[in-house]
Amino acid sequence: MRLRWVPWLLFLGVVLLFLPRDLSAAPACSSHDVAVEVLGSGGPMHGGGRGGSAYLLWLHGKPALAVDMGGDTPARLVRAGVAAGTLPLLLISHLHPDHVSGLPDFLWGEINAPRTTPLALAGPEGGGDGFPAIADFLHRSFDRGGLYPRMAGMFDGKAFALRIQTLPVKGQSSVANDQGLSITAAWLRHMGEPAI
């Protein structure tokens, strides 16, 4: 009577053998001195399931900066092992939705963490097909008269210190940061929009 369960137990054992030991474990990128982790490389129409555009730079086991914040990037940051309030620098290449649609979720998480250190955020100046400069985009979205007025504390320091740097889209410019990194932003042509 008991022998009829043996095949099922063997099957279950084989399945468990091939499952990852810890499904929440951070990938190996955080264990290297320098590593770039692709959080998402998709584009419009969800990029074939690759996620919205976002890249994460690890330095000495800590997150140093992220480039872009696609819609699913906040969740992918958590899966990568980045704790809320610890990302020091966010670079935005341009304001297409697949590169910035995760900003409300990310910044809301930083407010509620609560974040205790400043967040440096750099992005392009306005122009092109009517795109605003990064500072204008942020104020239109998160200030008292914006889409998410409860997040206005980022601008007066009540939530956390937000340091916004607007980067020119002609030529090259340096990106300010507290990590001692030398970061140069360079202009590129991207569908008529200011992009760096």
C-alpha cells in the first residue's frame, strides 16, 4: 500500500533538486569589485519580455548608480539585492516612457524607506519634440501641482534631499557624484528627443 507513493516522492525529489536553493538571493554581480547588471533591455511594447531599460553599476559590492528607470525597474532593483534608500545616483538618458515610467514607483519607495542620504539624479535638458528638461519633468510630475503631489517633499527636503543635475545635450559634460567616479555624459541622436 505504501509503495504507490514512492514514484511520486522520487519525482518530487528530482524537481526539488533542480530548484534554486534561495529564490530571493541576489545575483553574483554584487559580489564583484566592478560589475554592470542589465536590469532591463527592452523597449516599447515591453521589449519581448526583457523589461524596461535599466542598468545597474556595482562597485565593491554596493550599488553605485543606475541608468534609466523602466516600469519594472524598482522590482528588478530589489531582486538584484538593492535595498531601498541605498542607490546614490540615478542617470536618465531621455524621457521616453520605457526609460522613465518606473520613476514614480522608485521615488515613492525612497520616500517611504525612508531614505536618509541624498539622491543625485541627472538627466538631459529640454528641446527636440517638446520634451522638458529633467528638472521640469520632475517638478511637473512630483511637485504640489503635479501628478503625484504627495511626493513634493523631495523638492523641499522634507522627504529626502534630491539633487537634480540638468545635462546639456550638445557636446559632453561631467556628471556630479559622491562616489569619486568620473562620468561623462555625451549627446546622441534619438528619434528627435534630447538624449545623453
